[in-house]
Amino acid sequence: MPPTHYAVEGLEFYGQVSFMKAGLHFADAITTVSPSYAREIQTPEQGCGLDGLLRHRVGALHGILNGVDYSVWSPAQDDAIAARYDADDASGKAACKAALQRECGLDAKPDAPLFGIVSRLTEQKGLPLVLEALPDLLDGGGHLVILGAGDARLEAAFADAAAKHPGRIARRIGMDEGLAHRIYAGSDVVLVPSRFEPCGLTQLYGLSYGALPLVHRVGGLGDTVVDTTLEDLAAGTATGFVFDAFTADAYRRALRRAFALWSRSEYWTRVRTAAMRRRFGWDDAARRYVDIYEGLLQR
């Protein structure tokens, strides 16, 4: 690279070289996969030293929410699950739950709320919060199924929990897309308590399959899940459970709200139906990207 590129307005980054920094500086446009993440990376907490540059380039920064391919991720046409269903008739979800319990060796209890995790097992995904609050989940009568791989400590911790609570906690290591589909279809709640999350697809799959997402209000999670507040329950817009502070106590409160809603089946059905009716397809996102490219060409 020419020496002139080694400058504050170029490759230089705190006395070293950063091609990411240079890319952000020279790019005609910058996009992120959710509106909230576009705002969050302009802060010291999530900017990783690049927040000042991103604030300077805010006019070129666009947050466009990721989409879901509903030809693949829809319980109405999914061949991997025990029974098909949709928002108008979700009766097949009970068969999916029973089949998942059998497949994973969980007790066959339709009345026990089933929590699902499909994730890389990393600290970023907020899984230490899940482990810390496992007694609360079990004391509330819940079951848990985990599919994923990653950090050896987290893998060992979930393996230990499954060994101590057979029939109530099931763990599968690795990634299995067919099983992932069955977890979304069979779970009542999908847990996504990430510390940070540019967009997240897990919560979008959960909404589609009527597995209500329990999420930390960050990045795309906060953009796509509506908390079960009294106002949103009354308006029919609630689709899951959202907590603000990244703490075990805040996560526990969201967990308690999930159990409270589960105890009122009529309200649970309403929220699940609202969740399944939400759509986050690629059409709107594609139009936004086209608009950005056309604007750049005109310039």
C-alpha cells in the first residue's frame, strides 16, 4: 500500500493497521443487518474503537433488517417436523412437541412449557444467564432442549445439567438442521438472551414456528420481538418476552413472565398467533438495498 494510505483517514488504527477501519472510511455506503445495530456500533460499548468513525460516517450508514426464507422456515410446509400447522390452525404444534420430547428423551408432559436453544455455545449468546437461572426454569416446571456446539466450558455445563436432570433437560452437540426445525416446531419458547446480536435469525424462526422468543433487547432482537406488556397484550401486538439489562435478574424476570403467560392458555394462544403472523421476508430488505445501490450509481 502507498505510504499515504497509512493515515488517520486510511489504514492507521491506534498506531497499527486495520483494514476494517479503512473499509469503513473509504466505503461509499455501510450497511448492517438491523437498524438497532447500526445505532449500537456508534457507541463505545459496541463500536470496538470504531464508534467515532461510524458516528462521522452516519450519513452513509444504513441498518437493514435481515430476512427469512419462508419457503424453508415455515411450519405450514416443513417436511422435517411431525405435523404441519399454521397461525390459523396450530393444533399440529402439540404433535410436534410430543415428537420432540420422545426424540430427545424428555418426559412426555404436554403441560410442561418446553424451552429450546439452537445456538453456537458462546458467551456472546448469553448462555451463562440461562445456566445461572436453570433452577428457576426447572422450579417453574419447565423443560429445556439444547442444540449447539462451541465453548468447551458451556458444553460441559449443559452436559452436566442434562445428566443431573434426565427427562427435563436434553442436550445435543453439533448442528443438525432437521433437529433445529423440530426444536422450533416443538418448543413453546426459544431462548435468545444474547449479549450483542447484529440481527439474529433464531428469534425469527421462533416467531414463524410459534416458539415465543425470550430475548435481550439488543440489535435485531429488539427490532423484531415485542414484549408481553399489558399495553401490547391489549393491542394484540405482543410476540415474546424482552429484557433490557444484561443481568441474571432481568433474565429471570422475563422467564417469570413467560411462566405467567403460560398459565393463562387463552393469552398464550393469542400471543403465539400474533407471533406466527409476523413476517420478516426478504422483499422489503431487497428494496432497501436496491435503493442504496441506485442512489450510489446516480452519485
